[in-house]
Amino acid sequence: MPEAVITGIGQSTIGRRLGRGSLALAVQACRAAVADAGLSLTDIDGVSTYPGAAEPSPGYSGVGALDLRDALGLRLSWFSATAEAGGQLGAVVTAWAAVKAGLANHVLCFRSSWESTAARLPAQQQRAPHAVSAAARWSAPLGMLSAVNWAAMLAQRHFYEYGTTRTQLGAIATTQRGNAVLNPDAVLREPMTMADYLDARPISDPLGLLDCDIPVDGATAVVVSSHERYQQIGKVQPLAIAAASSAIHGRSDRAFVADLRHTVADEVAADLWRRTHLRPADVDVAGLYDGFSILTLLWLEALGFCPRGEGGRFVEGGQRISRDGELPVNTGGGQLSAGRLHGWGHLYEVCLQLRGAAGQRQLARRPEVAVVAAGGGNVGGAMLLTLA
């Protein structure tokens, strides 16, 4: 019997330029998650969030655990709020560990951002960016100021080494857009053809506009509970975290990656499978990070759904990763079409699928095992979820 389980999930309104701050979005998502679990705010005795009150760029976060505690009037036994806790999904894994250790009974985990609205603020209202990192001093003079430039190098190397093509990469974006059409909360719901994808504005060769995720305003929350305590309430089917990993073996800065054919996704995936009897063939649905389309392809290879270098051929045409394919991927539209929620949108979506509550996009055969992964370049993490 699992000792800690996911019992509640919630999301705020998701959209472009909503004009609402991170705290308001976080409160909306957190209240929804607590209600979904059948709990009250007085039951919550832990809070965990990523990245906390840190604000590396306008709208990225700004809401910490203590901000939320004050807003909801929570009485806490334990809390955590940090940007260095296993990547984007590390807050959930940290909560899982805290519950297993007996530090809390019901931990409210959340992630919120308002990047879309913040991007339109007058310059004097935006927080000053951090100083350029030591590694970035080597790339900034060459104009490499964005993560897309680094992702483009990953894609170029994959194209060169394995013969991957833009059309193959485009199958990820077009398939996910087809999923987003069925998701009322997705920000991009207009059907997209391969021609639309190929004709989109170039951003950093070989990646174009539709290879990049969409900044949005929104928040996601989950409740991680003691299974023993929750059995006394039993309002929803809990979900077990069967295994989790945020392994990192090499340098953490993208500029110092030793081999562009390998990312931290390889280390996370290998560690994840070492921690469980489950195997890739057991996975029924996947939520794989798509800050850029190439990252989804790299996660597919790293997690063993196809051999190294075969990712392009695996996704070609989109059938294998479609909702009725052998491995449905990003069934809610992913960050490329539903909006950038830093991996938490993927977590929310696979929880819906496991519960059989995904509406029009619900898989015909209700899944029993899901994998969710976030990050994957220099830092990242992954979890396997099952019905408890």
C-alpha cells in the first residue's frame, strides 16, 4: 500500500494576458485542488512550491509558500519553497517525501506564473533581470540569450547524427494541436496542418515559432496526502507516485554539456526505471516536457519508448503518439498549444486521464500507468503515477 498519494488536483483560469497576479491564480488553483480532494483548508498542514518567491524574469513566479499560507490562513507543520529541488516537479516529489517521513498529512503543492501579462508591463514595472551567469558570458556575445538557441543546437545535432527531419519534429506539434482542439482550457485551439508548421516564422534554426511553447498566465495545484489518513475520508480515487527521480550527474549549466546527444533526461530516466518494477511497455499515457518540441523527442528516447536516434521515426506521422496510438503523448495539447505551465500542466492532464475525467480527450481505454517529465536539458525530473 503506498504511503503518500495524490488526492486532489486543481487549475486556475489559464489564458493570455489575464491581468491577474500569481497569488490570485495560485489561490484559485489551490482552493480547487483542496475541494477536489474533499478536504478543507484546515486539513492542510504542508505547502510545497517551485520556484518559491524567486523571480528570475517578470511573471515567472513571485509567490512563495509563505505568501500562500497567509492568503489562505493555513496552519502548517512543514513547508518548502525553492528553485533548486529537483526541477519543475521537484515540489511534488519533496511533498511526497515529507508525507512519507511523517512531517505532514496533507501537503498543498502549487506552481503559478503570469509571464504573459508581465511581458506587457512597462519597463519600469518589470523586475531587473539577474546578472549574466558565468557560463552565459561565453554565449551572450554570440547572441545566444535564449533557451531556444540551446534547444536549437540539440535539434541540429539530432538532425545531423540520426537524420531527423523538421517534418518528423512537426508531428509532435501538429498532433498536440489536435489534442488541444478538444481541450477547452487550451490557449491555441485552431487546427494546425503540417504546412502551417513548416511555414511558421523561423526562430533559431532548425526550430520555428510552433516548436516553442506559449507563455500564459495560470496556476496548477495538487494535494499529496498520507494514504492512511486519506482512507478515513475517501472522496476520490487517489493516485500513487510509483517512482520519481531528479538525477543529475554532469554539469548543471547548459553551456557545459559535454555531449549534445545526451541531456539530463537520460540520467533521470535511467534512475527512474531503477526504482520500480514497471517498464516502458507498462506506460499507458505520457506527459513529456515540450518547452521546445525537440525536448519531447529526447524524453521519448531517454525513457526507452524508442531506441536512441529513433525518436524522429517514432513520432513521424503522429500516429504512435496520438490519443489512439501506442503511446498517447501530451493529450491536453502540451505547452506547445495548451500553454506553458512548466510541466505542471502535464501532471494535471495525466491525473485527469488516470481518473477517467479528461472529457472529450479522454483515452478510449482508461490508462492505469502514466509518466510525467519536466525539464530535460540541464536539470529535470520525472514521475510514474498509478492508481492507488
